[in-house]
Amino acid sequence: MPEAFVNPNPLLFFLFILFGFCFLVQMAFYWIIFFRVGKRYKPQGTRHEASGMRHEASESFVTRKSDIGDSLKGVSVVICAHNEYHHLIHTLPQILEQDYPLFEVVVVDHASDDDTAFLLSELTDKYKHLKVVSIKKDLNFFTGKKFPLSIGIKSASHEIILLTDADCRPAGNQWIRLMQEAFINDKEIILGYGAYEKRKGILNALIRFETVQVAIQYLSFAMAGIPYMGVGRNLAYRKSLFYQEKGFISHYRISSGDDDLFINRVARKKNTGVQRDPGAFTYSEPKISTGKWFTQKRRHMTTGSHYRFIHKFLLGLYSSTQLLFWLFLVLLLAWNFAWLFVLSVLLLKWVSQYVVVGRCMNRLQEKQLIAWIPLLEWVTLLLQIVIVGSNFIVKPRKWK
């Protein structure tokens, strides 16, 4: 037995016990919760086989429609836009040209003063299933994106509402079909994955890593029967559920949360599903400025305190043990306490990360980042600390 355990320093031994506890909690999250996202994908609802590749546009929908039969449902894609001409000119045609026979695209032009209205007018002439709702003035009784989004949902003709952002493009022309297919077994909410485009540079790697880590959490929790959030870049739910739950009324004074706070309030084990098919992913344009991305993350993190208690407890348990693991590890190594055991535990953690998290990242088409998991984990942990601290001082209010 190592000398450190024969006549241990009480304080250091206590730190070692806490270190071991943090490690066990992290392993529980990895192997009981997170591993679900990395499991082999099983197609839902039709004969479609997931190959991990994007669907070919040439595939005939006539055959698929006969396979789907009565399960085919009308879909309303709802997009809110405020001065988004430079994005919509590239992304909107890809959404309007989806290979699906029964859908509309509702774009809410929220007080734009660029060329958004001109572009939408042109596209309306070309695409009869494009519906434009114009809000001329920025009404302030709803803060953030919730007012225009509510108007868009109200204007939708179909029961299934599929949400995305103006800067998002679908992975392929089967996006709507795949998201719709997941509405099986009385599901009312479908969570999809909204990724960011791959670009060169450290900032892009950090953005994509942080995004995929968040996705692993909310998708795996939902698959474990504990759904707590979704992202508005790729999220679907029934219009009747939105009205039944009175929309965003319970949190309309909070500027953000049109996606995660609504889902946190209404999502349950039986009514929530997940679509992991790569053809159902969406891709957004990443920030190219560290400052703008930092501001965006500050806004996203303001909603967590409004989650249900069980979600705050579980997420807090994961993030706190993740941070404390590294703190205790540094302290134990600094005092040379059972260093061989400490490093062995660290090795086990890294192996678990590469096996579980790496497999999940591969499923979510981010395998290029797997080799950098330890380094990017440290950076994102430091970022979270800075964001939480800055949000205590000044809370961000704008959604755009």
C-alpha cells in the first residue's frame, strides 16, 4: 500500500476522497447517460437506412411516399428574421426546395430595415409555399424573439411546427421528411441537432466543440427520459402543444429561452423524441469574432436558472464535478499525494472520454475534434467560469 495511505494527511486524504467521488460521478454521466447518443442509429418510421451520409437529392420521393402512407403530415417551417438578408439569400432557397410534398415556410420579417423584405417578395413570386408575415414595428411587450416567433406559429397552417434560424441551412433536402418521421408513438416534441459550419481556426474548433458537448447532453438526457432543452436551430413540436401550454406566457419577460425554456416546461419522457440522422442536421454560420461569440454564449446561459429543479441539479452536478475533478487533481499532484493513483484515475477519465464522448462526436459528424477533447474541455470550462461571472455583473438582453 502506498505510504500516502498508511499515515495520510487528513486534509489531503479528504481531498482524495472528493476527487474519487467527482470521478465516479463523471463516469456515471459518461456511461449511463451520454453513451446513448453514440449508439448505432436506428431509422424511425420508414424503410430509410441511415448511412451517416447526406441523402442524395436524386432519390425519388414517389416511392418513399407510398412507404410512409398515412404517416405523412403537413409541416410548417417557421423562421424569424431581423435584418437577415445576407443569410436568407443563401439558406432560404435550400429550405424551400426540400423534397417533401406537404410543407410551407413561414418567415416572420421582424422590423427589418435592410433588403430582407425585397428578397422575400422575390422569393414569394417563385415559391408559392412561402408565407411572409411582416412586423413593421418592434413591439416590446414580448422581449427578444418570442413575439415574432409566436406570430409565426399562429400563422402556420400545419400542425407540425419545425423551427430553424435564418442563418441555418439543412444538411440535405430530406431534412423536413426526417424530422417529421420522428413524430411516432404520440411524440409531440422532436429534438434535432443544430451544428456549425467547419472553418479554419481555433475559434471555430472551440465553437463546434462547445456546441457538440451541449448537444450530447440535451440529446442524451432526452433519450434517457429526462428531456430538459432543445435548440431553436433545429426543433419541432406540435402547434396544439404550443397553444395548450399557452406558448411563452410563463417566461415572456426573459429575453432568451424561446427554445430551451419552452421545452424545459413542456417536455416529458413520453412526449419527446430525438432525431439523430445526419440528414436531419442543420448547419449555421459560426461567429468569426470571439467577442460576438462570447456575447452569444452569455445570452444562452441566462436561462439555466429558470430550469426545473431536477434539471438544474443534474446539470449542476455534472459541471461542478467536472470542474472540481481538475481542481482536486492539481492540488493532489502539487502535494505529491498518491500521484500514481491520481494519474491512473486521470487516465481512466481520458479513456472514457475518448470512447464515449468520441463515439458521440463521431455520430454527430464532428470526428475531427476528437483528438483535442482534453484541451478543448479545459478551455470550455474556463469559458463557462468567465461567462457565469460576467452574467452576475451585467445580464445580456438582446436576442440579436
